[in-house]
Amino acid sequence: MRLKSLVVAMAAVASLAPIASQAQSASENPWMVRVRATDLIWQNGQSGAVVQGANVKAANKVIPEFDVSYFFTKNIAAELVLTYPQTIQINAGASQSQLGTIKALPPSLLLQYHFTELGALKPYVGAGVNYTIFSSRNNLGNGAYSVGASSVGAVGQVGADYMLDKNWGLNLDVKYATMSTVVTSAAGVNGGTLTLNPWMPSVGVTYKF
């Protein structure tokens, strides 16, 4: 059901594609790509006896990010946010010693509005859905605990491109996503929920085709 929700959201955005042929200028390519450095700042909310009692937290991490945007009009675009599976360190205890690692692949799909009347500065806002796939899930406490397979949540975004010329620009972006996972013991006992909800400030380079 979670994967189905992401597919439905992507289909809804794709259904806007016919607008592009009518509203997009024939002389302007609708594609834009960005490469960013993104700081994952986890909020680490905790619930449940094991998660709270052990003070389980994910460690912040800087990751690479690659984004593809398609402009249906000069103001309205869809952005797909991508990376490769990232190794996330999970810590526990008062000293926050390493409990283990998991991998997270967190693609997001957003619908954006771009403000294009400010010259080289082009701010935007966006909202959409995040679907995070967790793998290497059984590495916590030497196999004593594991996390859930996936998480679906909302994601919001504010940012701006500063275009240096027709094609190249600099990007500053901040996203916030709702994301959580259940921690389960090897015996199958629910130990609680780790609510990650990351802030994701980013800086990067923009290329408009």
C-alpha cells in the first residue's frame, strides 16, 4: 500500500504533462537538473519502551543528492529527488555509542511553484511525498533488533536558484519530511518507534537545459 501511494502520486503529477505542450515556450527546454550536498538533520522523536529506554537515535549525515525537474509551465514544475542507498549510523545509550547501521533510500516527488519575475533570483516552494526504503535492517545490536522496511510521509520545501546565465545557477534549498520506522526485537516484539523527521538543508549547482 505504501508503494502504491507513491505510484499514485507520481501518476497524478504525470497527468499534468499535456499542459506542457500548450504552455511551455517552444524555445525553452523544460528540463532542469541539480546536484546538491544535503545535510540530514534527524529530529529523533522516540516512543516505546526499548526505543526510549535505550535512547535510540540516528546520527546526522551529509549526503549527495541528484534532482530532476520538469517545468509544465514557467512557474509550475515537478521535482524528483534522488540519491543512492545511504548508510545511517544508529546510536544508543547515554554516551550515544554505535548500536549498528541501516541503509536508507529516500526518494521524494514534489510539485513546485517557481517565482520567476525577480530576474536572476528564482525562489520556489514545493510539497509532495517521500517514500523511504530501509535495507540492511537487521544490523542493530548484533542482530538483536531490526527496523521496518519502509516509510511514507509528506515533504515540504522552500528554496531558490540564482541563475548565473541562461543555463547555470547556484541553488539553496531546505526540505522537511515526515519519516519513521518501528524497531523490532529478534523475537518479533515491537520495541517502539523512532521518528526521524529530517530537516534537509542543501546547497548545490543548477543546470537548466
